[in-house]
Amino acid sequence: MTEHSSQDKTLHLQPEITVKKLCRLAGLAITLTAFVSSTHAAQPSIVVDRSTLTGSVMVGYQGWFNCEGDGAELGWTHWCKTRRNAFGPGNVSVDLWPDVSELDEDERFKTGFKHADGSTAEVFSSGNRKTVVRHFQWMRDYGIDGAFLQRFANGLRSDPGKRHKDNVLSHVREGAQKAGRSYAVMYDLTGLPAGGTKTVSDDWTALRREKQITKDAAYQRHAGKPVVAVWGVGFNDGIKPRSYSLAECRELIEFLKNDGCSVMLGVPTGWREQERDAMVDPELHGVLKLADVISPWTPGRYRDLKGVARHADKFWQPDIRWCAAQRLDYMPVVFPGFSWHNLKGDKLDAIPRLKGQFLWSQIAAAKRAGSDMLYVAMFDEVDEGTAIFKCTNDPPVGEGVSFLTYEGLPSDYYLKLVGKAGKLLRGELESE
């Protein structure tokens, strides 16, 4: 997500190592070639284990896409740079195009783009109940455990943004329940002013007391308690200064803990040594120790297969040891690739997917480092080219338009790959 990325430009491309080698290092027999040869989706569990994050692969679910005419009165949100103008050539902010071939007519919204055959390109709205429920059916079909629903705190302070977020939450609740998946709320603190963390505590109180979301059978729990994730603690972000303080974060975490929650914190990659993207503050570790799960952000922190292996050795392995000593759980973030050409004007395909090798190398490396849970960023984020849901190899063309594809792979390829990650974590893949 845009608010999360803060790309680290200090990393350099290194000679690639093969995924097969990484898999061997992880003690695995599986390779991507063997995986791709399977033409069927994973055999899904009817209902996943929602009692623990251990052994789970969770995806981030943005749910922030709106279309003109979807009833939300938000225009073309997150599809283009100027949401009140027509969504077409010259006004676009996404690098991947969703595959809408399975969507019903009432789930599709026409754009100003054309496909190569001259047909009008269409997209979806996260405000459409049927579409969100369908997304959770995909998670079920491919063996993905559940989703962290992104709930940007700064957008909760006024309508109609809050109304849309509440609608998406309602759809997610229904989708997770029907599909036997889990869901949990993830608050992103990006953009909050000083004192703004009270917005989160007030919102959580309303969700729990009024909407009673933690009474849902589908709501994710960990260590016997409902999970609440808070993203954006401990960052030193010179591009987007954070007005809320570390002391405010401590107060928020303590509030959630006192409310009987397991708290997962989205933190910077350099949190342990207080380097790179992390703030330098003697109180930081004390605040992080209040959590139940630590989840460092990685998109942009490495850019190729060699960088993945190096990152796992330098960060994930010692991070996991530190957390174990503090009796904390650790959830690494993995991502399939990265591109924000249309959003930011950066190079198209800035971090290549390598036909799935980049993502699978992270999954294997995280397993090798000792991880027993994973967070995949993201399910539906086409803005920054990190989506793993169904995207098309036939995006719009013409008029200087540039989009990525899935490199000729089936549109469900990354759903299959992420489903395999769960089997890997749970020891269900054959080892050497």
C-alpha cells in the first residue's frame, strides 16, 4: 500500500540464486516447476483454525477501491489519480488490471480504457458485497487462511470514507463466515495527527461493543484472544513524518491489551537494531515488548533473490531469536513484486516477480529462518503491483498506457502459490 512502502533506494541488484537452491536450504523438495504442474486449486479446509495465527498464512485486504456509480459517492477511489474525473488514459494509478471474467454484470464497472480487441475494460468496487464475498471464496478455494482488513485510521474521522470502510467490513464479515476463513482488523496509523490514536481506540470500542465483531466465529484469535493489528509503530519516515508519538502508540497498545486483545504490531524492518527505516528511541523496545506478535514491513527492502536470502540472514533469523527470548511471536511480511509506475512515475516492474520465484523464495527463506506464520502483502493491491488475486494478462492498451501482467501465468497462479505457503508452514510438504 502506498502508505506502507517508503521504498529503500539503497539496495542494489545482486546476481540471482535459484529458487531450487533456496528450497534445498529450507529442507524442501518442492520447486515452482512441480507446483505449476498441478492444474487444480488446493483442497481447502471447510473451516480454518481461527484460534491461532501459528501455521497460518494471512493476506492483507485493502478493500479501498470505489467506482463511479457504486453508491459510495467516492468516485474512482484508488483506481486513478483524480477520482472525480473520468477513469481512463491519462488518469490512472494502478499497475495491474484485475481479472473480472468471473464477476457478474452487477459487479463490473466500465472504464475509459480499451482492451486489444476493442472491448471496454472493466473493474470492480470493494463496496460491492458480492465481489468481496467472492474474494473470500477464492481464499477458500486456494487454501488461504484469512485476511487482515486494512482500516486506515485517518479515514475514519469523517464520512463518506468511514461509511465505505464500515460497508467493506460488513462484506468481509459475511465473506469470511461463508467461506470458512478468518479475518481481523488492521489499523494503519499513517497520516494521523498528534493525538489521533484516540480515533483508533474509539473505533475499536464501537466495533467490539456495538458491532460485536469479536463474537463472530470467523474473527481471528491468537493466544486465546481476538487479534487486533496496529501498523505504523516505530517508523522513522522522512518522506512522511508521523505526527503521532511513540508514547501515544504505547497508550493505544495498553488500551487494546486491557480490552482483552492479542496485539500484532506492524513495525519497520530495522526495529531490532533501530536502523534503516526505524526510529532511534530508548523506549522503542519497551513498547514493542507489550505486543503479542511483531510483523516487520519488507516491501522495497530487498529487490531480487539474493537480496531475499541476505535479508533473511540479517533480519528474520535474529529477529525471531529476539522475539523468542521475549516470548513474542513473529510474522514476516512477504510480497510478490512491486511496481508503482502509474501511481508514482517510477520504473514499471521495479521489483520483478520472476514468474513467482521472487515470492516463493521469500516463503522458503522465512520457513528456513524459523517462521511459523506469514503475512502476504497484498491480496488486492493493484496500485503498487503487489496483488496476488486474479489479474489479467490482457490489460488495456493504447494511448501511452502501460500495465503489468502475470507474465502469461494463469490468473490464479499466485493464489495457488500462497496456498502452498500454508502447507509449507504446517509441515505438509514433503521434505528432502
